[in-house]
Amino acid sequence: MSIKEQVIAIIAEQAVLEPGDVEMHNTLEELGIDSLGLVESIFAIEEAFDIQVPFNANNPAESDFDISTVASIVAGIERLRAEQH
């Protein structure tokens, strides 16, 4: 399973949607994920990919990790994994 597919699966689970309903351009808000769901998604992503997401739950705008869309989350994970290897 690719990073993209795994991220979509995690986000779909949080949003109680089918993975096919999650598009790369969607924001988490559009998918119905609230702030608690966002934090749970970040934890699930960290666990799935064995990474530490530099995420400030109190102020996402200050984070190095762009959570604005599904695509930006995938790109952020790819960058973090590249930095680890």
C-alpha cells in the first residue's frame, strides 16, 4: 500500500467514509473531521509510518507540517520519511 493509500485509509476511517470518498484536494474540515479527529488522525499517521509529525495542535498555522489538504499531508509524510532515511 502506498503512502497516499494509507493516508486516505486513515483519514477515511476518522471521517467514517469510504476511502473512495476521500479526494486529494479535500480539506479535513470538508470531510467532517473536527479538531479531536485531527489529533487522532495525526497519532494514527505517526504510528502507521513510524514518524514524529511536527504538529502544534493548539496552533496548526505554526506547524512545519501542512495539514490543509489530504495532498499536503501525504507530501509532508513523504518529506519526513525521506529525512529519516
